Amino acid sequence: MITTISGFDRIGEENAFAVLARAQALAAQGRSVINLGIGQPDFATPDHIVEAAIKALKDGHHGYTDARGIPPVREAVARYTHARTGVEVSPDNVLVVPGGKVTMFAAILMMGEPGAEILYPDPGFPIYRSMIEFTGATPVPVPMTEANGFAFRAEDVLARITDKTRLLIVNSPANPTGGVTPRAEIDALAQGLERHPHVAILSDEIYERMTYAADGPADTHISLLTYPALRDRLILLNGWSKTWAMTGWRMGWAIWPDALIDKARKLAVNAWSCVNAPSQWAGIAALDGPQDAVDTMMAAFAKRRRLTVDGLNRLPGVTCIEPEGAFYAFANITGTGRKAKPLASDLLEETGVALIGGPDFGTFGEGYIRVSYAASEAQIEEALQRMEAFLTR
Ligand code: PLP
């Protein structure tokens, strides 16, 4: 009998993909399906970015590249990061990867082993815990609570740090909750972490461009990169998927500290060699080119957010706090008397509305459903009507 390492008995997955597959199967049977499940913008990648990839192919960029990414894409990342944060970053610390997810894979693989502890948000992106388990490290959930706006609380994190803690994963704006951690808490966290120099930090800032005020988009993200005391142990995760509607291009970047960048590069050489060359040229066009498509998308998301949150709050047994970032609403469904996963499943099978049960993001997700509002206003309205009919019958 063949055997694999025990990590594969523990590795998890992302149920959003299973829900997507089921939604597509139902649609293929002719059912009317509204997908508020998967976390991807429903916009097309802006034309000038697509054109840059086509040009790159025609210009003969067909080969392997530097494993870290071609110099111009790493320079563009450094320029963009400086423009966004005011922080000088060397292109030598940038690693371009096939999707933002690859950075969490690399960071957790680098830090996790039996005996090590890794702190991660719960509810949170499911791959954090899955990869921690895979490595045999001990997953230490940091609860993200509705009462606290689904934001990180410095004291909750700091109280869980031990001398075995090797990595802390932070995510703001957050998936699945839309929670944004306010400056005061980030300040307190950064200050507290100065007392724990053995803890590396993975800051997942993939939704960095997606923050909102009451009446529209608000570009208010605070990057952990702006805390100089953390720089030598901060791994910053970002990427093209969400901001420029490029999920299928598989393009992400990370800024690694000096002590880790070469290890990350070696992992790239061993696993994927490099990101496909034309996508890297498209990535430059995204970072350096006009940003009006991003602004248009964010204006649309802000309107849909209003529609979604107000609509969810009108449903019987459902309440939803105002998510300050990303494109997710995390609605409290305890008043329906139903468990979240069976509710999500029944909604899909009976009404064709796909969304994700909170427990798919961790044990603290029970009692909630994640609604991705990366869908048209008409679709959101129709989905809310179907949910209302289902919940009132
Ligand atoms: N980090 C978070 C919090 C996400 O929600 C996602 C995607 O949903 C990713 C990272 C990964 O993005 P990518 O598609 O670029 O791998």
C-alpha cells in the first residue's frame, strides 16, 4: 500500500470552490443560480492590462524568467508600494508568485513544524489553518468577534504569544468578514510585538485597496509595512487578483524581509520556477497604468455594499454589521434558529443562491454566513428576495 506524509491527513481546502462547483452544476441543469459565494470581482480585467499581456506574447516573452519575477515587475511593485505606503522597498525583497495564496503557502511552510505555534484569525481565510495543520504546527486561533467589528484586538493576539510562537498571521481588510482593524489596535499590536522579536508576521493585505466610509469608497488602509520596528520579520502579502480583477491570471507578490527572501526564492525555484512571463508584463501595466477602472469598481462595490447590508438587515432572523473592507458581508443568522452550513446548503439547493456558511472559515464562524457582494445590483436584489421568501415560508 502506498503512503503519504501525515500532513495530507490534516490538509484542508477552501469550500468556496466546492460551492462554486455545485452552483455551476446546478446552472448547467438549467437552474437559475446567483453566485454570492466565490470571492472574485465580477469585473473584467481592464483592457490595457490584457493588451500588455498580448503584446508581451507577441514580443516573444515566452520563456522562463528570474524566479523572483522580471526586474521591471519587481521595480513596479516597489514603486507602487512606495506610492501607497510611503515606505521604500527594494525590488530585491520582492517575490512575484502565482497568486497571493502562494505567499501564505510559502510563509507557513517556512515557519511551521511540530512544536511551533502559529496564530491566525478565526473566522479567517481557510488556507491559513489548513497549511498550519499540514506542517504539523499547532494552530492557535485568534477570535474575530462581531462585537469587535471582526477586527484584530492587540490584547487578544499578544495574550496568545508564547516562546513557541513562530508566526502571526494578520489580515485586514479581512476575508470572510470585511473587518478592518483600526489604527489604534494596529499601533498597539505593533508596539506589543516589539517585546516578542522571535515572532515573524505574515500580513495579508490583499484587500488593501478595498476600504469604505459610510457613503462610499475610502482609501484608508494602514499597512504593517509602515512600522519600521517590524520590517526585519514582516512578510507582506499582496497581489493583483482582487484590485485589478485578475483572479485567473494567478499573480501575487510578497515583500519578504532580508533574512527570508532567499529562502522564498529557493522555494520558487523548487516549485514553480517563475510566474508565466506575459502575466508579469500585464502586472506592470496594472501597477503603473491608469487606475480609473479600480476607482469604477470600488464605486460599484460601495453601492452594492449598501444594498447588501441593508437588505440582509431586513431579512427575518438576520442582522449584519457594516463591513468596512473587502467585498464581503458576514451576516449573523442566529435569529433564524438555523445552523449556518445547512442554511447555506438549503439556500443553494432550494433557491439557487450560493453563499458560504461561516464554519467554513473556522469554528468561530458558526452563526454567520458570508455573502460576497461582487455581483450586479440586480443579482443582489434578486438573491435577497429569494432569501426573504425562503426565510419567511
Ligand atoms: N488572501 C485572502 C484573505 C484572500 O481572500 C485571498 C483570495 O480569496 C487570497 C489571499 C488569495 O488570492 P489569490 O487568488 O491571489 O491567490
